[in-house]
Amino acid sequence: MLHHAGTGPRTPARARRARALVAAGVCTAALATGCGTQSQAAAPPTRGGLSVSYQAPRGGDADERAFLRGRGLPEKVAADLNKAVRLPEPVEIVGRSCKKDDIPEYDPAGGRIVLCYGFIGEVRSMFEADGDADPAGRTAGVVTETLYHEAAHALIDKLNLPFTGREEDVADQFAAYRLLRQGEAGRAALLAAADNYDQYARESDPADADPSDEHAPDAVRSANYRCYLYGSAPRRDRARERRSLVDGKRLTKERAELCEEEHRDLRRGWDQLLASHTNDR
Ligand SMILES: [Zn+2]
């Protein structure tokens, strides 16, 4: 589905659409049978760790698959996490065409992270509609953040990681945790994700707000990412970046005062969660 700025039906929040995907069961069973052909180069993993495969695109998804493969986004995330974490069981990142409005998810039954080609086109069209200077690069950032978020669900599941609070918040924190270790590219990806959550928030009908949603509202997820960007930015070296993040709306001055501590806490939390599973040290 493409973004229609202000004229068509409102775009559901990214979080609400994620829940709809789980409720519908999508085509997880068909992953093995009817959802397209598996890439020959990517056989299902037989050992632990993350692997990547691509199913044949349907409809108009060929460009999105080419975008994903060309940039090697799932491969980069898989390589980063395979280097950092010892995952005893296999988890496969599967690129594929999905039903309309489906978005990425982790399927615990199949040990798969499903990345819908259509989601890539939707995000890109949102950046294009906003007149973004680099819609392709920004889309790649959102996809990378999404893959880390879904990978967090996989790690929590496969490593039986303990935590408190909502798993969705913990997964967002993991995406920030990994991206903020990756210099400018990681920071740009996290900011692209924050901006994309703002776009979804803008397009959502407030009447659809669901207080029982397991995800935080999109605007809150955006504010959290801005907070982690702010909190991880050295005061002296990144003074301009810090100022640009605190616009009084998407991130307030009051919240910003807490962000260094929030960032430190999330880093310490994930360091400890992965301490007995890490290859990093
Ligand atoms: Zn999630």
C-alpha cells in the first residue's frame, strides 16, 4: 500500500498493523509451501545463528527485493549479530511478498523473521511524499532498524532472556543499542526510524488509539529513539545534533535531561542480558 498524503484513508499506526499481522497468522505456514520460491543460495540454516533467504517476489515487489538484496541489509544485520552473539538455534531472516498491509514480524514457531517486500515500498513512498532528499537511504535505515527490532524478539525467545516491562519497548531499545554502536550510519538509521514513526503517527487517526496495544504509540517510539540519540551524543562533539533533536515537540527539553541516563541504562541492560551469550568481549 502506498502512502496517500492527506487524501486517501489514513494509514494505520505501524504498531497496530503489526498486531493485525499476528492475529491473521499471515502466511507463515505457507512460508514452506506457497509463498514463493526460496532463494537457491540460501538454504535453511542447519546450525545456530542468523541466516538470510529471499522468496520470489509477487505482484510489483521485484524492485523491493532488488533493493533489499542490492544493499544487503539483512545480510549486514545477520553478520553483525552472528559476530556479537552466540545463538545456539537457527533464525532465518526471510524476505518475501506478504498480504496487503502486513509488516515485518518474528515468527517464533518457525524461528523466522519475516520482512515483507511491500513494507519497503511503503516506507520509501512516505519519505518520497515528504520530499526527503534521500528516500532510498532513509528507507534502508528504517529497514535496518526494523530488522534489529525483530532480531531482539528472536534473541529474547531463543536465549530465554529475562526482562521487565513490555517486550516491544525492550526490542526498540535493542535496535538502538546495536545501531548506536555503528557510528554515523547507525545514528542515521535510528533517526530515519524515528522520523518514519512520526510519519505514521501523523497519518494515524487518533480515534484508533488503543491503550491496550502492546506497542507504545508511534509518536512515543519516535521520542524514545530521539532520546537515545540525544543521550548517546557527546555534549561537546555533537552539540549541534543535540540541539536539533530537542525541538520541543518530538523531544522536549524536560525529557532530554533524562536521556543520557536512559541511554546508559539501556546499554547496561542489554550488555547484561547478553553477557553470557556474547562474542564481543
Ligand atoms: Zn516487535
